[in-house]
Amino acid sequence: MGLDMYVTAKRYLWDFGDSNDQAIAGAIGKLFPEMTGYRTKQVEMEVMYWRKANAIHRWFVDNVQDGVDECQESYLSVDNLRELRDVCEKVLADRSLAPALLPAQSGFFFGGTEYDEDYFDDVERTLDWLNELLVKNVLIDDHKHWEFYYQASW
């Protein structure tokens, strides 16, 4: 039990002759030959995962979910991802800013609320993942129909 958190990337596969979409659907069809005659409509990938990173969770609740924390799936804009990246960079550059910019949150099996090495490891991992998406443009430049979502369970 505990706080598990995910960012997923989803891509709807269009019927407009996009060769990438056709290739994805074809590859999935080969993996599941028993599904012949059906159309693959969407693919989904987990691109970030945390366990008990309650400060990161609180940031999503406060900045994306309008303060509502009901384990709901919430859309993330690229601007949301950039904003979280910027917060992580500031906190890592000056650890004294952590309580103000990325405060810890207590909760049922949410993990510790200390600003210790575990906290900063979570922030650093988050920054690494966000840089993979945003700086190296893994999914953003060729964002054809990719959408990002945050969800937690606890």
C-alpha cells in the first residue's frame, strides 16, 4: 500500500493515412493475431513512475487537479511539464527553497515529509524524466497526437 504515481503518454491512432499510425497498428496486430478484424484505436505508455513522492504528488494536485485529490486521471499540458521541470531545477539549485516551491505532504502511506536525501532523489529523478521528455524531445517534437496524463493511487 502507498502512494503510487504515474504519468502516461497516450496516442490516438488516426485513420488519415498517417504511416506512423499504420505501422503502430500493424505491429500491435502482429502481437495479437487473435484480434484480427479489430482496429487498434489508442496506445498508452507509462513515461514516469514514482512511489511515495508526496511533494511531487502535491504539486500535481495543486497545479493540475485544482486541489482535488481523488485518484483521478488528469490531463497534463506540455506547459505543465515545463513548469514542474522549472520548479525541480530551482529546488535542486537551492535546497532551502524546497518547503516553499515543492512542499512535502503527509497522508495515508504517503511516505516521509522530511527534506532529506530521499526527497531530493525524487526531485532529481523527476527532473531527469522531464528532461528526457522536454529537452531531448522524445515525445514532444514528434507529438503527433500524444497527450500526457497524471494519475495517482493510494
